[in-house]
Amino acid sequence: MLTELVRQDQIASELANASTPGYKADRSSQAGFGDVLLANTETGATIGSFDNGVAIAATKTDLSQAPLQQTGNALDLALAGDGFFSVRTPQGVRYTRDGQFATNAQGQLVNASGFPVLDTKGQPIAVGAGGQSPEIGTDGVVKVAGKAVGTIAVASLQNPAKEGDTLFTGTAGARPKETTVVQGSLEGSGVNPADAMIDMIVSFRAFEASQHVIHAIDETLGRAIDSAASTGGS
């Protein structure tokens, strides 16, 4: 039941982020505890084995590329290929596939949470607070009024670990060679809502079945205790 509760929390998060750009779903694998060999405490004779059930063995984020969706917004960027955008947060540099960017009051390129998007030198990119839209090439070079103002950093990531919905931590490496920046598009969410709903129903049914088993065992033990008490009283 505890295992299914973890699965349901993950699936609920998936459904909540079914339309979040660049969202990556988690996948959990289950493993069974070792069987316990039961024996008669008086004679030592083997009775049989008892299965201790299952638990979450590992959780891994599915980083597969999701389809790109055209938006026509000059500040919407998607990555075609591996890699992550770099943003500066109060906790340090974090990485994301969510390219739904905007500008802040200082004219810097920021993500949806207001964190500055970094260039290849680790600095924010000034594109202007309004007016002319920047041109961003497939190599990440940002031009405003024909003048290059910076190159958006795209990093490979070793040992990526999700932090929140769309941010990741990890060890940054060189930009993947085949990756390109696509202006005016966003990477879709890595969640299929229909599949997530089916998974939620299956998980709920498994939880419910386990609950019925525990209830049946509880009733059986209760009857045994009542029977023992009645026999002792007579």
C-alpha cells in the first residue's frame, strides 16, 4: 500500500504538469523484499516461506525528447536534442528544458520563475525590456537590432536530478554537438494524460486490493482472539 501511495503521488504530479513545457516524468521500479522462512518454534520443523511484499527500489526521470510545439513567440525557445538551458537561482545554477522565457524589468532574459537565463560566460543576457524582438540562432547566439549580445548556454548534464517540476541539478558538461536551439517553439510535456489516468486507476485498484487483504487478515485475527478468550473462559 505504501508503494502504491508513492506511485499515486508521482502520477498526480504528472497530471498536474501535463501541459508544462519541458516537464519530465518520473518512473519508479519496484523490488520485493526477501522471503522469510517460517519454522515451528517448538520442533524447528519448516513450515514454509512468507513474502514481505514490495517497495520502491529506484526512481528515475525519463529525459526522452518530447515533441516541439510552435508558438510564434520570439522568447519561446526549445532544444532539439540533448542538453539543458542554464538559469541562476538563489540556490545556485540550475538546469531546465523549459524554454518559456520572458524579460524582466532590467531587460534580462528570464524563465517563468524569474530566474535569469545564462550565457556561455555564466552571465545574464540583456535583450531589452521591450520593443524589437531578439533574433536567436540555432547556435544560441542572441542578436538585438542585428548586434550579438550573448550566446545562450546549453549544457550536457551528468547525474541529473530533478529539483521541483522543471529544474535539475547535476554536473554540467560541454554542449551536445547535435543540439540546436529552436526559436518560437517549446518542448511539450513528457506526460501522456491518457496513459497517466490509466496508471492512476491501476494503482488505485492495487491499493484497494491490498487494503481488502489487510482488512480480511484483521478480521481473522479478531475472530481467533475472541475464540481463544472464549475457550479460556470456559
